[in-house]
Amino acid sequence: LAVLGWSSEASAQNVNVVQAQITRTLVSRDQASGPYDISYADCLSKDEFQFPVTVANLLGRNLEVWLGNTSADCTQSLQRQQINPVVCRRIFGPATVAQTGLQVSIGDRAIVDGLGITNCEDAAQLGNNVSLFFMLVGDPAENLDPSNVWKWTGTIVDLVGPLPPTGVSVGVGDAALLVDFTKSDATDIIGYRIYWDDGTGPAPTTPQPGQGSIVNGGAGGGTSTTTTTDTTTTTTLGGSWPPPPPPASDGGTGGAGGAGGAKGAGGTGTGGTTGAGGKTAAGGADAGTKDGGTSSDAGAGGSSATSTATDDAGVSAGPGCPVSKAVVQGRVPDPGYANFSQQAGPSTITGLTNGTAYAVGVVAYDKVGNVGQMSNVACGTPQPISDFFAIYRAEGGRAGGGCEVAPSRDGALAFTLAGAALLGLGLVVRRAPRSRARTSSRAKTPRGSR
Amino acid sequence: MNRSRTLSTAAALGLLAMAWPRAASAQASLALDTDWRRTERPTRSEKMASPQSIAFEARFGPYSPQIDTEPGLRGKPYEEVFGGGAQFYFGFELDWQAARIPWLGVIGPGLGWGYTHRSATAKVTATGQDSGESTSITIFPMYVSAVLRADELMRRTGVPFVPYGKLGFGFASWNTGTSAGASVSNGVAGNGLSYGLEWALGGMLCLNELDERSAASLDQTAGVNHVYLYGEWWRMALDGFGKDPPVMRVGTSTFTLGIAFDM
């Protein structure tokens, strides 16, 4: 009887949410843009989901909301109680609720936390599908009947922007730069933003989502086979640093510099003691530009890459490039930085100033608005261009300026002739039916009657 | 004076041709509306044929604008920018075969439209080096002309060859630009309209003889009387009739090929 009674109680639980009435306090996106997804910006905000919940047959139980991934079944007590690895986390409740009129507010950040992501910037995975279980729970050890639990699977946590395009290059135009690049392979890309900076743009003031940006510095230098004892790079992410154990005494080639981080601390190749030094430390943002031609002369490493963005001195991507804080490879641009053009692919930046050097980089963005890291930075200086018409005019050509027929007597004559020809055409067209009619009537008329 | 006389003569000929009093478009009507009934009696296949009143041409060929021949030019800007060679041209022409001239052929007005475009890498003014931009010229050659197709030879002898000639008024809308947009030089927009005389001489090879059964079927199903391959020497003398300031001489003298249909 007790078993039957328990079973009856469990099956009598009832929690329901009208999906169409789920709202968010700050975020409003259309259906194609993931209206219930959580982006990096959403994570940073104080946005909350509002779930209008109706419950029935409380029977002294409390309302709880548990979060798990798509394969989790938080109705099972074992999954709710499993600590390592965590399968389900409670993100709301237990709350004593009334039968009707209940509005459950769950912050975006609570959902992110429920996935074990402690900082919005830390997320490394793309698209975490989550499941929310709205349940009436009494005994923690109780397995709940799934049919009496309302499960929400409409939210995807995506805090990381798409991978950037590659091979960004610019061509010189007249007050313009023609930007070309190879599109990213990422599947969640909606479009690209082409950023430019003449060296006056500010450094990002917001934390950087994803990995390997401001806080962590650039990726370390590539593989090195040098015998150097001078190790300068302590970059912790990316690359393959520290280098493998060196061979005996033979100087080798320094590893290529890694991509610079926000603070411009690139990995470097370190020169061998006797052999050819590491060729470049070019990956470093503003520091790693030394050729490690001799033994211990290595580019500056990323050891100081823990500075914040605000004291960033900027980065020059190469000769002829301005020192830019706003457009830096590997960095996520500041949301408030307005010098960008949103495009579906390679495009032309117009409205620039001839003679001014610009750093140009491209980022990809996804449907929820996450902006990825900056591509490689290319530079260009717009210049006046001699197009065909300019050359034609410069060499004495006098045509142009639109239709020039009307002011000329000859032109007027020519158009009169054209008009006359068209008029003649019209007359002939009008004659044709009569001719046919005449022909037809003749055909019907007996020859003798003519 | 001579120019005006030439124009007047051309116009008079064109209008005369188009206003030719005998509408002879329908082959079937030949026997009913002519004084040459005995000799122009239609053949059996012509009796079976659908009425013929229009001709359509699809045209292709090289196109070399004669821009560099403009009087007063100190250089050859077209050649300097786009180099030698010709650009590809394609176009269409629609003729109304309004009248038949006995023992000669059909004559009527024709309208032609075409397109040709050429581009090259623009240079940086200061250095002469290639820029990232391209520069281009786009020309839409058009004409209104009187078209005489001497098809009586084919009709009477069976030789599948139709010589023809065209004479009319040609004009072309042109525009220049770069990959960044339309060209403007010192406030002058890089576009305009050029005009002048247009004429052509050509010959058409009738393909009906190759497969008469298919040709008859095509006529019955689509109303196409004849299918031709043709070659034509074509002259667009778009010099603005000597207008000053001149128009850009975007006309050409070229050879075009194409396919034509009588319908």
C-alpha cells in the first residue's frame, strides 16, 4: 500500500510552463537569432529568463529547477546527487510555491554557472545545449516521473565567437581599401566585420571572451631545437612552449613567434648559442620583432602578457602599419569601437583618407552576436587612383558628364532622325493590319467582280 | 553641308524603306497580293509554312572601341589602360520584315541592343603601381536601322545564302568606373551617350537545307521559318556627326557572327 501510495503521489505531480510566454528581461532577438540562446554579451548582462510556471498537486513539495546537458536526466536522483563529475545542478529552489501565478526568474549567468563555467570569458566550447528540469521535489532520493516534469531544451549557451577568417590582405584604392580574405570554416558564422584603425582607436575596455586574448597573452613560440639557455617566454596558452629538450650543442633555428596576445606578448624563437638563431619573433604583438641571429638574442617573450588592456601600448602589424590598439590579431574588438563594416565576405572599405596608413582586421560573428577574435592584421594606405576616365580626361578627352546630345544641334538632328525612324516604324505597323485586311477581302472577292 | 546632305539622304532612304507600301510579310499572301503572281507562285513548302514577319539575331564578336581616335587626344588612353586586343561583345537584333521587294528580298526596320565591358587594374597615380582597384568601361551599343535581306536568291534558286545590308542610326550609352564605384574626374561624371551612323554588310547561311524535316517541324511547333548562321562586317561610326565638344568614340568596326531566325 505504501508503495502504491508513493507511486500515486509521484504521478500526480504536475509542473507546466507555457513556452510561448517565456520572456527575457533584457535580451530580445528574433527567431532566427536564437531568442533563447545565451551569448557572451548575455552572460555579462543581468538578463533573466522569466518562466510562467503553473503547478498542481503540490503535496508539500517544493519547486526546483535543475540544469543538465542534453543527455542528463535530472529526474533521476542519482544524477542529481552525483558530484564528480557533476551531471545536474540545481539552479533554482527549493522554493515553496503557490498553485498558480508563479513566475520563475533564472538569470543567464545562473545557467552559465550551472554548466560549470565560472567566468563568461572562460568558455572554450561552442554551443552548449542545456536542459532545464522544472520539478516538484520532496525527497532528494526520489526518482521523479519524467512525464510530470517540464523540461526546457530551448537554450544554447554559446559564449565564444567564430574562428576568424584567414589570409586577410588589402589592396590600395582611392580613399578606400579593398579587403580580401579566406572565409572561416566555422559553421556558425553569420557574417564578418571588417575593422580598421589609423592608430587612434582605443584598446578594448571589456574583458575578452574565449581563450588566449588579453589576460593570457599570445600563443607561445613554435617548436624550437636550439641549445639556448636563454628562455624568455612564459606564455601559458597556445603553441608548444616550452620547447622540447635541446640537442647537445648545436645551435638551431628559433621557433616562429606565436600570435600576439592583447598585450602584444608573442612567443619568440630563441637563438641557438652557436647556430643560426631563431628567425623571428614576429608573432609577438609589439615586442617580438627581433631576429635571433645570435645565441641569446631572442625576441621578447610573453612573460609580461598579464597586463590589462588599458595600459596597452598598441601593436604594429608590420612595416607601414600604424601602431594600433583597436585592431590587433587575436583580440576581440571592443563592442563600442565603431570603425567596422559588416559584410558577408570580402569587401571594400570606403571613406578613408588618402595618405593615411590603416591597420585592417576581420572578425566573424555568429547568430547570437558573439564576435570572434581578430584575424591577421593587414595594412594599407589609400592613394589617389588613375582610372581609365581620369587618364582619358588628362590626355585631352572631353566627353563625359552624362548625356551630351541635347545641347548640340547635330545631336538634336540625330535624335530627330531616330524619332522619325521610330515614327516610320509606327506607321508601317499601323498599315500592316489594313494591308492584311485588304488582302483578305480581295481573297474573298470573286475575280470577276473586281 | 555635305554632312547634312548625307544625313538627309540616309534618313530618306530609311523612311522610304520602312514605308514601302507593299506588306509582303506573309509568304502565303504572295499569290494574292502581287502582280508577279505567275513567277512568285509559292512553292509547296512555302504554302505549308507559317507566316514570316520578323527576324531575330543573336550576335557575338570582338569589339574594339575607337576611343583613341578622338580628335585632340594627346595619347591613347584606351590602349594605355586596357591594352591591345578586343573585348567581347554580344547583342540582339529584332527586325520587322515589313515589306517585300520583288526579285530582291524583304526590308524593314530593325532594333539592335548589345553589351560589352572591359576592365583592367587601375594604377596608383603617384607611383604607377597596380592598385587594388579595377577600372572599367561598359558600353551598350544600340541602333535603329533599315535592314534589307535579299532572300529572293534563296527562294528562287535554292541556294541557301542570303546577303543583307543594314543602314541606320547608331548610338551607345557608356559608363566608366572602378571597383569602388562610378568614375568622376574633376567633377565630370564618367558616362555619356555617343551616336552616329551605323551600317553593316553580311551574309546568312540557311541551315534548313541540312534537315528539311526538322526545319518543317520547327516551323510548325515554334513558327521559325528559317534558321541561319551569319557573318557580318559591322561599323558603328559613333563620332557624334562631328559634334564639338566630341562624344567619346565608343563605336567600332568589327566582324560579328551569330545565329538568326526568320519567324
